[in-house]
Amino acid sequence: MDTAQYLLRAEQFTEGLQREEYLHFSGLKDEYRTQEIFEEFADLFSREAVLARLEDRDDREGRRLAEFAVRGHIEERLRELTEHIANAESAAEVECNGQRMPFLAALGQVTQEADRARRGALEDAVAEAMSRHNHHRAQRVAGQRQIAQELGFPDYRALCEDLSGQPLRALAQELAGFVEDTQSAYRAHLEEALGRVEIAPHGATDWDLRWVMFAPQYMEMFPRERLIPAAEATLSVLGVSLSDQANVHLDLQPRPKKYPRPCCVPISVPGEIWIVASPRGGYADFLSFFHELGHAEHFAGANAELSCAYRVMGDDALTEAFAFLLQSVVLDRDWLRHFLGVEAPPESLFRAGRLIDHWCVRRCVGKIAYELELHGGDGRPAEMGQRYARLVGDAFGIRVSPEAHLFDVDDWFSSARYLRAFMLDACLRLHLRERFGRAWFRSPEAGGWLRSQWQRGTEMTAAELAGEIGFQLGLAPLRDRLLEDP
């Protein structure tokens, strides 16, 4: 199969798979089924096709097609396990506090429960439900390692490093100094937030902290009914009419099996983009929705004439950075005043937002360290619970449930890509402020610049875009942003 035909079929495959993911995450379909999709496009992911793509990596398009082929090959080989885990989680229920509820609903509820005893009981029930399927997740991790070795790589970590071009172990070594540099600022925000609800950090759990950060708060400033109008008004200044975008769709209807966190599903780029969410109000809800809106506008704004390799493949850190960038406006004083009419927001709101920033970055730090151990060498995935609790817990400075050690793992070292997205986001914020002013989101010219970047799809890497605007992608701008006054 020549490259042009491979690209065409790769895009058709991606559309089919993404549509299945939308139906599953939205709760419109009880079971996640991909067998027919993989069977229809089996020629893309045969061992012979994958090895041929690995041999043809002389240019950027070739490297992206190789990564796409390997990803698809591994997912096809592990498809039955992936489907079993997804369907088991969708069907699972937990019983707690005299109530029986779907597992996915419980994941959302545990961050909303204000009573600590009831939250602790729900936390235990969620952990138990996670542990039910850890043996299947362990098989999947072991399968990733085995397939990587069959393709000629020492392990799954080495495969990911080679295909992404990102030196993961070197990044992990750099992070030690970064954690130390930001430790006192993080601890101050952590202790203040937990202190307001009379929880000592040494006794706090990850779910306690999530509740402090993500429970509905400041509802009067962030009412649910203002979410979509605020999003529309923000985009309008930037030159985008959300209500007129025929390619961007909002799925906001509540459903029992809908995934608890908002997500963006680019079924066809740029032709059909979905945002799946269940708005409830509060600042954390606004942050999450604007994050997914950033993804949606990046995908929806891509030039349809670009190669599939530069619309649906590439450096995931790029689109994540645009998502973090749009998310950031929600906790800007000028944005609050102009778009929500909030004249005197409390300083505690901005400190809460900065704690979320620290938490998100430290979550990446802990997971990178853990996943390097999980995927490196010939360890036993099922026995890594205590290492997960230690490494991720040390990054947070609080207790973390060991039962989550395989539930809280994303393929392809996504935590490293998220961290690079945080780095690029810090660069983008500096660039936009210097060029268009601190309130760049009120500048039509800034909107024009952003749209020009979105049109380029995923052609550039995060490092290349950072370099283009005068920065070297690294930890320094991110460290400075975390340490500045919120």
C-alpha cells in the first residue's frame, strides 16, 4: 500500500474509532465495541505493515505514520482486553452509604461529597471497584511490553521514547530540581486549602484534595447557566462564533453512564468535533469545559487541505497546550469582570486555581516516575501498587490509594506529553501577554493569531512552536508561572 492510500485509510479508521469512543464516553452506547473497525482496517496494522512503516521514517510524515501504525498494532492485539475493561467499568456498580450507583457516577460523586466520613467510605468503595479489574489491566501492560519486544524494542518505555523522540528518563531526572524549586509554594497552597476544611496534610488523601479543589465552589460567580454564554462571548472576541460552527457539537445532556469528566472527541478533523460534558456550575466546572473547548477550536480550525498526518497525528502536547491556554482565562480577574460581571472576586479563588496548577503538574511528575518503572524492564504490573502510592504520593505530599496503580495509567506516557503541554502553555501565555497585553483574550488581533496557529493543525511540535515564538521548551517558564503571585 502506498503512502497516499495508507493516509486515506488511516483517516477513515480514525473516524470510525473516534465515533465509537464518542458513543461510549457520552453514555449513548452501553458497550464499547471496536472489533469490526479493526477487522475492516486490518491491513493498516499487520506486522508486515508496521515493520515497513518503522523502516520508512526518513521524514516527518513517515515518522508519524510509523507511530500511528505501531499504536494501532498494539491496540488491535490488545483489543479484547481494552473492550473488556471499558465495558466492565461501564457496567460496574458500587454500594456505599446506603446507595447503589454506577462506578463512573461514583467517580464523579466522590469529589462532590462534603462529609468526610461519607467521602472516605465512597473512596474505599471506588478503590475496591478499581481493584476488581486490575488483573486485566496488568495483562494489558504485560501485553504492551511483549509486543514492543516482538517489534524489536527492549520494552514499552523504549518503544515510546523512540517513536515520540522524547527522552523520558532524562526528563524525569530534570524534574527532581523542579519539584524542589516549587515545593514551598506548593506546600503553602496545599496547607491553606486543607486548613480551611480542618484536614491535616499528613492525614489527607488524594480524594480529600480533589474534593477541596473540584467540589462545586463559588457557585454564585460560576452558575451553570452562564457557562455556554461565557464561552460564546469569549470566542466571539477571538473571532469565532460557537453557535455558528457547524463542525463543533456540544453534548451536554446528563446520562447515567456518561463519563464523569468533560472530554473532546474529534471524530473528523476539522469536520465533526464533539464536546461531551455534564455542566453543574462552579469554577472547576468552567475550567474543565474551557479546556475541552480549547481542544475543540484547535481541531475545528485546522485546514482541511492538510495531510491526515498533520491533522490527526502528531505531538499531542500541542493541542493540550491550546486547551490549557483557553482554560487559563477562567481565573483571570479581567475575564471574570468582563465576561461574568464579577467585580471583586476573593483572593482565595485565585489561590485555589494555583493549587490546581501545582497539583496537575505534580501529578504528571509522579506518574512519569511511576510509569517509567512500570513499563521499564520486566517488572510485575500487578505488584506495583505500593510503588505507585509512594511515587505519586510523594509528588503530592499526601496519601494515594494503591488500588489505583493500574487504573491511573494512560498509554504512551501521556503524562510526559501533558507536562510538555504545560511548558508550552507557559510560553504561549508569555507571548500573548507581551504581544497583545495581559488581557489578550479581549484582543481580536490575538484571536487572529490563535486562529492562524489552529489552521496549521498538528504540523508543528510543541518544541517547534515554542521556538517560533522565542522560547526554548523547558521547565523554566513553567516554574516561573507557578511561583508568580496568583
